[in-house]
Amino acid sequence: MQANEIFESMTESVLDGDAEGAAQLAELALKAGIDPLVAIDKGFLPGVTEIGDAFGAGVAFLPELVMAGAAMKEAVSVLEPVMIERGATREQLGTVVLATVRGDIHDIGKSLVGTMMSAHGFRVVDVGVDVAPDLIVQTVRDVDADIVGLSALLTTTMPAQGETIGALDAAGLRSRVKVMIGGAPVTAEYAEEVGADAYGEDAVSTVATARRLLGLAGNGEPVR
Ligand code: B12
């Protein structure tokens, strides 16, 4: 199979909610020497984007969204160890606490950000989904985090990013930790509005942004 055919089949597997097929295609891509991130971007992401748009337009329904999400997750779990291995490094650039904010259970994007950050030398503490501000504050304190990354995929949960920043402030931690926010509906303007230090558009640019926030040299290329 040519790379383009693999990408098309990947998109189809997500649209069909075929988790097993998605995982097999992820393995096939690795064997064919396709970069895991390229497989995600060109193969699987177009599938979730299409189903998300169809859901938004009322022509796809929740079970399809659930199955597409599960297929994407399965594929990412095959690609993830390779992404981490490729960026493998002993150097510790800093500790990042990641969470999807209260009320929101979307975790694919946040986990991808975590994978890329681990691969590039950050210690990642992923607190999970639907995380209340207090737990994020507590974790930042417990692990002495340098950066907090907050994900929100719903317009209704974006305000919880701002609330979490407020909770960090109230706990006296805001000046000690940098805050990055992201998620499909989030913008750089919104990040500024709620007092975040940066907005991360995707997992790759987030690494470079995190380095910049910590005053580290380099452009986010894997450290070897
Ligand atoms: C898969 C999916 C689901 C799955 C999630 C599975 C999972 N384990 O995550 C399930 C089925 C559970 C789900 C549920 C719901 N969903 Co949903 N879902 C999606 C879908 C199709 C894809 C999301 C995704 O994984 N994208 C792929 C990842 C890789 O991209 P990403 O998340 O954007 O992340 C990238 C960047 O944004 C960024 N990023 C993300 N997080 C962070 C964090 C930081 C710190 C940084 C720096 C960067 C960053 O980097 C990531 C990697 O490049 C989107 C559509 C879409 N186009 O976004 C709808 C979508 C987000 N869902 C939507 C809705 C409405 C819901 C439900 C409310 C449906 C319902 N009626 O129950 C529930 C909400 C449940 C809840 N309380 O959270 C709407 C939101 C609309 C809105 N205006 O708010 C969308 C946009 C679909 C639509 N068009 O209507 N969903």
C-alpha cells in the first residue's frame, strides 16, 4: 500500500469507528517507515475532524462520536511508544502538570500533548480528565511543577481554564508556574483574556512554546 492509501484507510477506520482496523493501520504505517505524527495528522485526524463536523451539523450522532474517539485512541496507543522512543532523552527540562478541566472528558488531544512533551524531555504528570481546580492546585504544589497545561474541548468548559488559573493565583502559586491552555475552541486571544502565559495550537508547537516559557534554547527538536 502507498502512504496515501494508508492515510485514506486510516481516515476510513476512524469514520467507521473501527478501533481494531485503526490499530492495525498504525502498525502498518510504522512498518512502512511513516512518522507516527504524520500518520496522526494525515491519517487519523481528518477522520475525527470529519465526524466532529458531522456531529456538529446534526448528521452524525453520539455513538459515532464515541466510536471514532475510541478508534483514534487505539491508533495513538500503538504510535505513542514509538514517539516517546524517538525523542528519548535523559535530560529533564521541567515538570508539566496536564489536565482536562472540570466538566470535560475529552482526553485525546491532551494525551497527545503529554506524549510529545515526554518525548522531548519534560516530566509529565497527567492528572486526567474532568479535573477540579483544587486538584490541579494540589498537584502543582506536590510535584513542584514548572508548567501547567489545561485542555478544554467544549465552549462550556473553557471558562474552567480561567477558573483554574484563578485558583492557582489564590493559592499563591501563579508566579511560580507557567500556564499553557489549548483545545480546539481555544484561541491565543482567549488565552490572553483568561491570564494564561501561552496558547498551544497543537502538540508539536506546544513543545517549542514550553521551552520558550522556561527560557530554554532550541526549537523543540528532540534532544538526543
Ligand atoms: C472524539 C470526540 C469526543 C469523544 C472524546 C473521547 C476522548 N477519550 O477524548 C466523546 C465521544 C467522549 C465526546 C463527548 C462529547 N463531545 Co466531543 N468531540 C470529539 C471530537 C470528534 C474530536 C476531539 C479530538 O479528540 N480531536 C483530536 C485531538 C488530537 O485534537 P484536539 O483535542 O483539538 O487537541 C489538539 C489541540 O487542540 C491541542 N491541545 C489540546 N489540548 C491541549 C492542552 C494544552 C495544554 C495545549 C497546549 C494544547 C492542547 O493539541 C492537541 C494535539 O494536536 C470533537 C470534534 C473536534 N473537531 O474537535 C468533538 C467535540 C469537541 N465534542 C463536542 C460535544 C458537544 C461533545 C458532547 C457534549 C456530546 C454529548 N452530547 O454528550 C460530549 C461531552 C462530554 C464531556 N463532558 O466532555 C463538540 C463541542 C462543541 C462545542 N461548541 O463545545 C465537538 C466540537 C463536536 C461538534 N462539532 O459538535 N467527544
